[in-house]
Amino acid sequence: VGDYLPEEDDPNVLIYGPWLERGGSAFWISTAGTGKSIASIQLAHAMSAGLPFCGLKPRGRLKFWIFQSEDSPRRVAQDRIDVRAELKEQYPDVDWDKTGPNVRVVRLTGKVGPAFVESLDALLRQATVYGERPDVIVLNPFLAFVGGPITDGAYVTPFLRGGMIDGEHTCGLQSILERHGVGALIY
């Protein structure tokens, strides 16, 4: 396998532990109504300023794209306002207006399964050209993007790793993350 760089010297480590690396993913799993959506927004805003969240420490100021498919745009906007107000109280020395553009909420309405993976790939290619590529994407909730039951490996495995979903081929989320050097938090 060879020698690995110490975690603090490895530019592929996004969240120390190494909890999340470029090309990798991590799942946050809980039942409905436990605060996963707000936690994803809190984590993204804190880490966009280079601040730790729940004991997780980012490698500097990270850029996030949050693919939110469960809550309405109005609800997401209100959550962002509330989170930033809380963070401003906790960390008054941080220029939150400067970090705001590092957290974007992206909607790909109607894109599931292979269509979502292809659309994500196209968005990341375009973002790379313009120097806007995120470090981390957030999928919230996972079941909204898979294109089938999350308990069925015939949908989940091809979505994550590549293969056929309902007769359509997908290269899989993993290959997109690796190709673009992006990590994913999946809720």
C-alpha cells in the first residue's frame, strides 16, 4: 500500500479523523424529525468558517453544496438565517458575510437515480471550470436521490458504486466524488 501522509499533511482529508476525505462519503443516520436537516446546515456553515462542529474539525474553510429535497426553499432559507444568527452570537469575530457564499443550497428537482448522478457530474464539471467546485456535497435526504427503496440493494448499490438502475446505467456517486475530488455527507 505504501506510506501515507500524516492526516494533517494530507490535502485529501476534509474533516479530520480522517472522518471525511476527498472522494469519500459519510452517512448521518437517524429517524425522521431528529434534526438531521438543521444539523447539516449547522455543520456546513460552521465548517465554511473553518470552525469545528460536534467535535469534528474541518481542514480550513470548506465549500459546501447542500442538495436539499425534503424541506421547502422557504424552510431552508429560514433555517440558514437562524443558524447564521446563532453562529454570529457564538463567534462574533467571524465575518459571516464572507463565509456565506461557501454554502449553497442546490435543487435538482425530478433528478433521481442515474439522472441525479449525471446531473451532479455535469454541475461539478461546470463548477470546476469556473473555480466554484465545492469540497463537500450534502444529500438530504438520501432516499430522495436514489430512485428506489433505500432498503433495496438493486437501487442503492448502483447509485453509490455504479451499475444498472431500472435499465439505466449509472457510473455511481463514488466515481463522481473521486473524479472531482469532492466528499459527500449523506443524510
